[in-house]
Amino acid sequence: MTFTAQQIAQFLGGELRGSNDAVVSDVARIEEARPGTLCFLGDQRFIPFLSNTQASVVLISRTLGFSGTTPATLIIVDNARAAMASLLTLVEQTLNPRKQGIEQPCFIASGNIVEDDVYVGAFAYIGRNVKIGRGVQIYPQCYVGDNCTIGDNTVLYAGARVYHHCVIGRDCIIHSGCVIGADGFGFETDAEGVNRKVPQTGNVVIEDDVEIGANTCIDRAMMGSTIVRRNAKLDNLVQVAHNDEVGGSTFLCAQVGIAGSTRIGSHCILTGQVGVAGHIEVADRTIVGAQAGVAGTIREPGGMYQGSPAIPVGNFRRSSVAFKQLPELQKLVYRLEKEGRR
């Protein structure tokens, strides 16, 4: 596919500076650009690349106020990253159009109603009493258990697993290897020291516009529901335990693990490898740094935390400075003790 700078500017409603006829057929990072590529620039740090870039067209944020010279054609927009996302969405829809129809072999239990615009890939399994919305895409080798609900326009990529009685809302994306509704990790040790399984009789409810990454697992509740609220985004390899609630528009980055019966607020960001203890709450708009361990409830909204156990990020940074100096401080203490004994 090729697009001219003028076509792109018209699509985005941007201001064009340079050749209307500049043509692009690929995208690239600004530091790796070559002729025929489209780049975006939304950060002041990358301005120096403009002076000699080989990119044919560059989307640039208006707030940067760039007035220098560049061999590239510029398209000035309010938010270059958001504009690039709009273009990539258009490209993705062209390269990977929505599918329709039922491929064979697959299994769809009798009595299920499948709309004409639904896609079910080969070797998929759909159990009894499953409600499938319009435009749903179920790729090959997916499993959807009995009594599940899949909302309109939701996509289950190849190999996703949805256990019985789970509910997935509209416009969700469930990536390959994701498991929704596996048993929660519930056991009770009896008088003889044997770990006895506690039945997990609840389900998982995923609200609208949620994306769940590859090989993420969301466990069903022991009773009631494990809930992922609207517009939450879960990365690959995330673990959400039984009876958890993940708030709306919250990000859980790769390898986050949340123990059972914990509530994560809305608009939170838990970065890579964060661990969260069970039976606690994390307030709205909380940001937790990589590899932190949240051991207790965070009540104040909007805080930033780091470390294990997690503490306010300012305290963590000061503590880190002191930690680096511990060997010298230890020597000083030994010397003072020695001098004090004289």
C-alpha cells in the first residue's frame, strides 16, 4: 500500500508542510527512517533527527513548535503518537480484515445461535448455551465452555481458552494462550496435613473494551465473580487470582501477579513484575514501579510507589542512595566503635 502526504494529511486533518506528492509505503522509527517511510515525532529529544532524516513524511506534534529545516515532508497534528495510532489502525484493518463464516472441522454445540457475521476458525470448540454477539471473531483452536457469553465484536485469537459460565463484554481482544476462568488457587489443609481442594464455583466477568495479552490467566472466583472492569489493558503473562477486581482503564504490565480477593482501582499502572498481596486494596490512579511488592492497602489515590515492600517513590529513591553507601557507612561505624574502645 502506498499513500501520499496529501492523503495522510486529509485523513488526519493535519497541516502539511512540504511536498503534497511525497509517497510512503512503510513506517519506521525516526532514527531508523529510510526513503518511502512514515515516522512520527512527539518528543523534543528526537528533534535533532529531523535535520538529516531520510523519512519521506514525518508526523510531528504541534506543541513541539518545530521551525527548522528538514528534507522530509511534515504533517503537523495535535498529537503525533495518537495520529500514528489512527493510521496504524487503518493499515491493520487492511492487512488483517475481519473474517466471516464457519470453518470446518470445528464443533458448535446444537442449539447455539451463530450470527451470519461471526467467524469461527477450524478446530474451535463452542459448548452448550453459549451466547455469541455480532461480529465476534473466534480463531482456530479456541475453546469456549458451556454457558459463556461473548459480546459483540470481541476477538479471541488462536488458542484462547474461556472456561464455563464466564462473561466477556463487547469490543474485547483476547490474545493467544490466554486462559479465562481457570480454577482459583484455593486449598484447605485438613487435620492430617493433606491439602484439600476448595471448589471454585464462581466465574470471570470481563467488561467492554478490555484487551488481555498472550498467556495471561484470570482465575474464576471461589464464589461470585473475578472482575476486569471496562477499558482495562492487561499485558502478556499476567496473573489475576480468584475474586480480584481490576479497575477500569487500568494497565497491568507483563508478569504482574495479583493474589486473591484484592481490588485494584481505576486508572492505575502496575509496571513489569509487580507483585500484589491478597485481600488488600490499591487506590485509584496509583503507579507502582517495576518489581515492586505491594504488601498492604494503598489508600491515597494518585501515589507512586517502588520497592519491596512498596513505599512512596521519593522515600525509595532516598533509601536507594543510602543503600549504595552502606559499605562506607559500615566502615565508619566500625572505626568509630574501635576509637570509642580506646
